[in-house]
Amino acid sequence: MVGLTRRMVSSGGDPMVFVALKDAQEVQFLKDNDALVNERARTAANPAFNRPGVPGLLEAVQASQASSRNVNVVMLRLAPQADETIVAREIRRWKHLEAYTRADMDDILVAKLIATSAKQIFMFLVILAVVSAAIVAFIIYTMTLNKVREIAVLKLIGARNRTIAAMILQQALGLGAIGFIVGKAVATLWAPIFPKYVLLLPGDAVLGAVLVLVICALASIVAIRAALRVDPATAIGG
């Protein structure tokens, strides 16, 4: 395997590295310095274990050597005219090994692993969206109640309900826009130092901005209804 990779991560965002089989076996089975020191200390404490003819010693060594020759996955690159389905069927038939085509691997990785994670993330997003809408609705409603007299004055001088509703809607959209700008700036600054690789796509940012504005618009309905029920006589009363 020759070449360099860039931003190669697993489905969970963890960094990945590709190495040759021999190097992978050394990384997996080669003991570190502490393990060697501990093993020498145990051997020194029990010298009989290192003598020939000890039962189980040869079997343990052979098992250790056999485990270092195990291969988990073999990737094949077929000729352009080859049919991967036929090749996979022949491998299963004659080699008695399990073979997966590109479509099978896509189904395993996308339909099972990534799809499950995507459903969980979507559930969290829905919960956050509902909570955010409730918070925005409460803020806009509180701000509207604090301006009951001003709204009554507007109605008294002939302002239309559509104008009052547009003012409250603009207030909610402005609040959402400020929150999105702050969130996008923080995410952009923190993404490079996040433990896992985070891919920020422009399309996702645009979709997120639209969703934020829609949530804020829906959250302003409660405040708009409260404003439209304000009696113009409130401006005259004490």
C-alpha cells in the first residue's frame, strides 16, 4: 500500500492510518518495553517456566506465533472488465471465505452503522429544536408583554395588526440571526481543535440558518397572538 491520505477518518470521526500487514502485526502483537520488563521479572521469579519440557510452554509459543499470522481483511482491486459479484461468489465457493462487494460494504457501513448514528443525531437535533423554540417563544413573549402600552398606542393611532405582527416577527428573526451567527463563529473557531475531525459544509450552514429562522418564526406566533389581543384603551388607562 503506497501513498498518503488526508483527513481519513472512520464513521465516528476517529483518525485512521493505513499500514502494511507486517507493520500492522508488529503494532498489534509486539510487546512494549513495560511488558517485556514484566515478563522478564516473571521469568526470573519462576525459572522453571523457561526450561524445556515444561507442559504447555510449546503450545503457548506456537499459539502466539500463529496469532501473529492472522489476517483480518484482504482488499482486492479487480480489473476493469471483471464482475465483482462473480469474483465474490467464486471466493466463497472455492476459498471458503466470506467476500463482500462494494455494494455489500456500502450497505453494511451506510445502512447499518452510519444510518443508526444518523437517527440518534436526528433525535437529538429534534429535541434541541423543540427546546430552542420554547426558549425563543418565552423570550419574545416576555418582551412583548413588557411593551403592551406601546402596542396599545400603535393600535390607537391606527396601526394595522399586520404591522404589529411584522414588528414582532422581525424581532424574533433578529434574535435567531444573532444566535446563528454566534454559533457559527464558535463552531468554526473550535472545529480545528476538536478531538475528532469535524467537517463543516456550506450547505449545512445554509440549511441550519433556514431552520433557525423557521423555528424563530414559529416561536413568535404566541407573542403575536398576545399582541393582537391588546386593547387600545390600555394606552389611555393608567
